[in-house]
Amino acid sequence: AQSVTQLGSHVSVSEGALVLLRCNYSSSVPPYLFWYVQYPNQGLQLLLKYTSAATLVKGINGFEAEFKKSETSFHLTKPSAHMSDAAEYFCAVSGGDTGFQKLVFGTGTRLLVSP
Amino acid sequence: NAGVTQTPKFQVLKTGQSMTLQCAQDMNHNSMYWYRQDPGMGLRLIYYSASEGTTDKGEVPNGYNVSRLNKREFSLRLESAAPSQTSVYFCASSPGTSGNEQFFGPGTRLTVL
């Protein structure tokens, strides 16, 4: 079965610093990969997705992620953190033996941004 | 468009009580989903409906039932609530084809005493 591992349940950065949130997946076939963001007391909102086109995917709010098949990774980055980026971020995968209609989520990484 | 709506937003139940969580989407999506979110565990799929008239179990279906009432609506029922079902419940929908993302509702926070 497919799985997603997000390294670090909490990541702290200073405002203006680089944001790097890590995601590794396991899949027997090329998957579809997603990053979602959840602000406090809200539902999940799509940041970006990889669907086998360009390996560098740009999303909303200045975030991007790079699909690296050799490393089975899909890390999320943003060059300069803003206070408004403080939220919980989830990586998810679909496709392969899970089927494309279901998403398997990682356990999430809470991003803390200090002034 | 409202997207995905859920009712109620909050609910407190006593052990053994029953309730139904309602979900509706106005995007003409084929697939709908129910998840629960617990601290440190991400989102776990309870049930899903790939298309109108079908439902399937997800990762954690025990203690729940679902009904796909029509293409727009997908309800989740707790027949006899237990404290272990205290959680935040999210409904989502998707066009249902390869590579499509899921769109989430705002959630229902349920406490079972």
C-alpha cells in the first residue's frame, strides 16, 4: 500500500527565511502528489499538485515543490517565509495500488513563523 | 458557488447517542469522501463514494455508516457514539478522474462525552 512520510511534525523558521517541508512517498508506480495547507479551524486548501508533467511545480502563495523520482520525494519550499504562512501542511499521494480516486495523507507538519 | 458545505459546525454528544453529519457539494463532482482528523495522525479516510449509488469503506469505517443521497449529498451517521469518535470530520469532493485534487469542506468538530 502507498504511504507518505513527512519528516518533522513541527518546523520553525524566522520571517524571511527559507521554508523547507519534507515529504517522501512510497509507490510502485509514478503517483500523483499533492500539498495541502490547513489554517486554524479551517478545511484543507490545495497548494499545488504533481500529475506527471513538469517536475518543478509552482503553487499558490509563492510555494513550489520538486518531484524527484530517484529520491521518492516531493519537498515543499518557499524562498522567504511570511507570518501568514503559519499553518499545518499535508502531503498526499494518489494512484498506484491505492487507486487514483483516494488520497493517502501524511501526518502533517506544523509551520511556525517567528518575527 | 459555495463549494463543499458541512453541517453542523460543532456537536457534543453523550456516549450511545446517534447523529448524522451532512455534506453537500455544488461542483457537480462524481466522488465524495468522509475523513476524520486526529492530532498527529493526519487525515484518515472513513468512507468514500466514487460515484452516485456506490459507497466503499476506507481506512477506519468501524462505527460509521454513510449514504450517498444523490450526486450532491453524502451523509455520515454515527449509530452509537463512543468517546473514541471525538474528532474533526471533513467531507471532500472530487471530479473523480485521474490526477484530480479533492476539495474540502470546513469541518465538523464532534465531542463525545
